[in-house]
Amino acid sequence: MNAKTSEEKKVGARIRGMIESFGLPRLIIAGFLLLLFIAAPFVGANFFTQLTNTLNRFGWNAILVLAMVPMIHSGCGLNFGLPLGIISGLLGATLSIELGFTGALSFFMAILLSTPFALVLGCGYGWLLNRIKGGEMMIATYVGFSSVSFMCMMWLLLPYHSPNMVWGLSGKGLRTTISLEGYYDQVLSGFLQIKIGDFSIPTGSLLFFALLAFAMWAFLHTKTGTAMTAAGSNPVFAKAAGVNVDKMRLLSVVMSTWLAAVGILVYEQGFGFVQLYMAPFYMALPAVSAILIGGASVNKATITNVIIGTFLYQGIVTMTPTVMNSMIHTDMSEVIRIIVSNGMILYALTRKTEGSKS
Amino acid sequence: MKNETNLFKKLLRLIGDNPVPIMFVLICLVCIPVSGFSPSYLLNEIITRVGRNSFLILCLLIPIMAGMGLNFGMTLGAMAGEIALIFVADWQIYGIPGVVLAMILSIPFSVLLGTLCGKILNRAKGKEMITSYMISFFVNGLYQLVVLYMMGAIIPIKHSSVKLPRGYGIRNTVSLKNMRQCLDNLLSVNLFGAKIPVLTFILVAILCLFIVWFRKTKLGQDMRAVGQDMQVAKDAGINVERTRVISIVMSTVLAGFGMIIYLQNMGNLSTYSSHSQIGMFCIAALLVGGASVDRASIGNVFLGVFLFHMMFIVAPSTGAKITGDSMIGEYFRVFVSYAVITVALIMYETKKRKKKSSAGKELAAQQAAEEAEHE
């Protein structure tokens, strides 16, 4: 009898430990999503269509979330400056269209053309972040905002001519949204797509994400990758061990910026449109909260966090409108999304054990 | 000769110490003639804008005093003010009584939200700015939940001019026509063709006096001590956490008042967007006036609100004149607002690091000297 209770206590403690390590908010969000999936058939939403949508959106967004990983590893915190990388991607996308590439080629050219921008901007951004250690997140936010608002002027002034992109009347200045039909619309999502009734798997974009995620995983296990993690977890120790901390941080920022550039291109091929001007403004927040929902903290993140987080976040984004709509006949999804995603970021920022190093 | 070089040096130092305000003076000097506005128009506009924005910007000073940086959470106060105004508009209370009632009504909401914000910020010491920034987003979600779904459904809202046609939720714009500029018009004076809203300025002056007085009180001194060094303040017997919460609550309550003054001047309330940009513009204006993250004075507020809004008035038409596209100027002023905040944050962080490293060097030198003494 006694032995049994102690055994029970042990199990209880283990469960409590599991909950603690998994995090209560994460559990609530996962439970909420599960509830949505269960409720979906009862309110008349097709389960498989919902799952397909979730998978699709996972494919669009996963790389933007993956872009968070290197900077968290090197101790630069959450990359609120993601819009900077997104802008490199947009420059690549518009240049690729301007130069007249079409079809799948335009996608690869867009990645290729955005790379130099991402490298240069990433270097500058990384250099800046090295000078302001400790205040990265706030400044990153505002670097993102400034660059987006600066590019708003540039989209109007840069000499683009392609009739598919500029305003029809004046013949200059890029449109706010540019259709990708004939360019790289669905180039990954449509590749090797598997269809079973209502259910389809966007194999191409999932494979592309898997490729990059594997590359990231492999990189983190190389010598440089380990040095980067060391620089993040204990800069003083890393410096003593002969790691050039500043260089590691710079490298991580450049990687993050480039991944953001590729990420936005992948997002666009799924979405079907290039969005310019103020569109990239708040794009960092969904990516940040997704990786946090996946179990990452301000200074610890893995590829698993990315996958779980993106799936949960996008699941909620796709499921709430349909399920909520049919349940209470109002669309509360936007409000729920705002509360969940920003609440998650707040939770991560205020945890005392982690993230309180500066 | 020597005097001249001294003066030159002084001038150089002045520029070096205040790069942001001087840059703005230059922008304004270039833009004003190009924009082609008449002086009386400019005067009128700037007086209106100084009147409606000063109160909001002044509320940022208190958290800076307590060492909590720029309070991006002032948006919370703005939301509290808006909720109060929605109720007052629904109850059809007009004019000055309406404004006063809204101010009183906003206090409980502000105190509640301010306490929440302060408590959260106490859990994120050293990261106050990014945290308060995220709080403003989070509470914006709660605000939408309350205003868009609960008002009219759970919280009684009667008047159909406020309510959405579907029966619950508040319209996108709530007209405040009945209290439009009632504060500004009372006691207003016409001077050189410009209307001067004397009562609004008196309110701003009272707040300035309050801040000056408050700095000298026990609580004000405590706040400054907390802002200087939390550990030392704690050792001196100051309840650090409580002081910090109070500073945020005060700032939030004042921001609520400020928002009501702002909106009575505008004459209508954009329910879901009025507050979203207000924090950013107020902070940018304060920084343009030469304030930094850890130091801001009343002078900074007025210089900043003048320069920033001068730029705001002239930038669109200047941009249109130069490039032939009116949107350029619009984007330019948004860009400048963000760029100013970015530059100010970078300057603050680099200065902080320099200070830290020089303090470290001093400590090392001290230790070396002590060791030498031992030997």
C-alpha cells in the first residue's frame, strides 16, 4: 500500500515535471487546437480540408520560423528584425520578375538575386547588433520598422518597368500586391503534390523546408555550429575557449537574414502574391510567437521547436475562423490570434529562469 | 581669437550632444520654404498640434524617471481613455461635463491596466521596453475582444449611433461631435489669426507643474533612486517593485487623460486604430526633442512636439513638390519617426556599454592598485 502511494507520487511528480518542461501555455494551446480539430466535424467543417489547409500554411511559414533559430543559438535573442531579411527577399522577387524570368526559374533566380542583398544587409545588421549587446530585441524591432518604411519610399522611386508590377496608370511605382501567376505561383506547393480525396500534401514545400531544416541541424553540429551555441550560452566561457564571439553572432545574423529572404519567397509561392509596402511590417511577430509556442525560449531553440510551433500556430490560424464561425456565427479568429501570439511572446519575455541574462 | 575657438568648440559640443534635434531643425528649415505653406497656416496648425499632443508626451516622463525606459505601454492608457469616451458618448453627455466624466471614468480602467503592466514589467527587469511594447499588442487584443464582442452583448450599450448594426460591438468611428474641441474653445484667444486653446494649455501647464513638484516629493525621490540603481535603492529601504508599479500606473492614468484631450480635439474616435500609433508618435516626438532613454526633461517635450509636428505638417507637401508623388512625403514622415527611435535606442545602448566597460576598467585598475599596495 505504502509502496503504491510512493509510486503514485513519483508518477505525479513526473507528470508535473513534464508539464513544467513543456510549459503550461503550450499545453493550453495544444489542447485548444486539439479541441478545434475534434469540434470541426460537428460544426460541419471538413476535417481533411482543414488538415490540408494547416499543412499548406505550415509549408508557407516554416522557413520564416526556422530563420529564428541561428540568432537564438548565438545569444542574439528573438529576431524581431526579420522584416530586414524579408525586404531582401522582396528585392530578389521583384528583380527576378523585372528581369523577365518566368516559371520555376524565376523562383530560383529570386533566391539567387536576394542572396547578395541578404548578405550585405545581414552584415550591417549583425555589426550593429554586436555594438549594442543586451538591447538587441528592442533595436531589432525598430531596425525592422525603419527598413520597411524606408523601402516604402523606394518601391515608389526605384526604376521598375515590368508592366506586371507597376501601377497601370502612371507607369511607375510598384503595386501593393503583385500577382505571381505565370511566375513562381505554387512552384513548390504544386511540386509532387499528393492528393487523396479532400486531403492533399504539398510535398514540394515540405521537402524544401526539410532540406533547409536538415542543413540547419547539420550546421549546428559542425564545429562552427557548436562554437555558435557556445557563444550564445556562455559568451565569457566561449571567449576563453578561443571562440570569436562577435564573429559567431555576425554569422548567425547573416544566416537568419538570408533564411528570412528565402522564407518570404516560399511564403509568396504558396500565397500567390508578392506583398510590398507596409505588408512586412508585423511579419516578425507570427514567426516569433510560433517558435515560442513550439517550446523555444529566448535563448534556446531546436528544429523540433520550429516544427511543433509552426504546426500549432498555423493550425490555430486556419482552424479558428471556420470552427468559430460555424459555432457562434462571428469571426473572432483575429482577436484570438492577437491574444494568443502576443501573450506567448510576453510569457517568454517574463520567465525568470531563462532570458534574464544580459 | 581664443574666445572664438572656444565658442566654436562649444558649438561643436552642442551639435555633438544634440544631433537629433539639430537634424530636425535642418529638415524643417529645408522643408518649410519648399512646402509653400503660409506662416499663419503653419502657426495655426502647430498650436493645435502642440495643444493636443503635449499632455500625452508628458506622461512618458515618469517611467523614464523610474529607470524603466520609454513606456510603450502608454497605449494602455490611451485604450482606457477610449473605453471611457465610448461610454460617455453612449450616455449622450455633451461638452465639458462629458470630457470631465470621461476622465474620471478612465481612471479605474487605467489603474487596472497600469497595475497589470507594472507587475509584468517587474518580472522582466532590464527588458522593460520590449516587454511594454509586447504588452501594448497583447492588451490591444483584449481591447478588441471587449469593444468588438462584449460591448452591447454583455456590457450595455444603448445608442445605435455607437453600436454596430449587428447589435453588438462598437462602430469603426464613434462621433464625438458633441464634445468636439469643447476644451479648446472654452477660453480660447485669437492671436495673429491663430486660435490659441488657452484652457488646454493651462491643463498642460498644470501637469508640468505637477511633474516638477512630484520630483521633489518622497515618492519622486524614491523613483529617481530606483532609476539610478535598483540594488542601492533596495538597500536604502525603498520598495523597488511597488515604486516601479506606481510609476507605470501614474503614466497610464495620465496617458488616459491625454488621450481624451487628444480625441476631443480630433472630434471623432477611430475605435480600433486611434491608439495603435499614438505610442510610437509620442515617443518619437520626445526623442526628437533631445531626450534619451534614461533622461528626459519638460523642455525636451516641448521642443520635440514642436519640431516633430512641424516636420509632420510640411513633409507630405514637400515630398509632393520635389518628387511629384504625394505618397513619398507620407512614407518619409513615417520613416523618420521610426528612424529617430532607432537612432536614439542605438545611441543609448552604445553609451550604456561604454559606461559599463569604463566602469569595469576602473574597477580593474582599483584592484590592481590594491594588490600593489598589499605587496
